[in-house]
Amino acid sequence: MSVKIEWKIFTAETQSNGTWKSNSPNLEELLNAIASPIKIKEYTPDMEYSMALLAVKGLPYFKITEINSGSLRMPDTEIEQVKA
């Protein structure tokens, strides 16, 4: 699974190893600091989606734009899984 977030020209995507990949090295470094698995406060069955929720909470201009998974969950209807 991977979750993609975007804002203007900046994009970032969660990786299965619990890190972020971005078109901006600075954004990638920031996301790995503020929205890594160790920042998730409680159990979640979907770590990458929870990382993305935490990222958009910390960077409010960013939005989740794509979820690549076998499930058909929609971000607007998902119950938030992250306690910041």
C-alpha cells in the first residue's frame, strides 16, 4: 500500500518500509521527522494511511490525493486513526 499527498508542485508518498519519498528532499526529510511510524500514538491496522493523516494534520495545505491499496476506503469517510 502507499498513500500520496500533494500541494502545488510538492508530492510525497508513503513507502512500505515506514518512510516517505518525495520530489523535494527537504519535504521528504520533514515528513520523515513529523509523520513516521514512531509518531503514531496508538495501534492502527493501516500504518501508511495513518502516516498520511498525521502528515496532513501537520501540513494543512497538503491533501491526500491517492491511496494505492486493495481496499476501497475513501479518506473523507475514514475515521481518523491518529492521535497527535
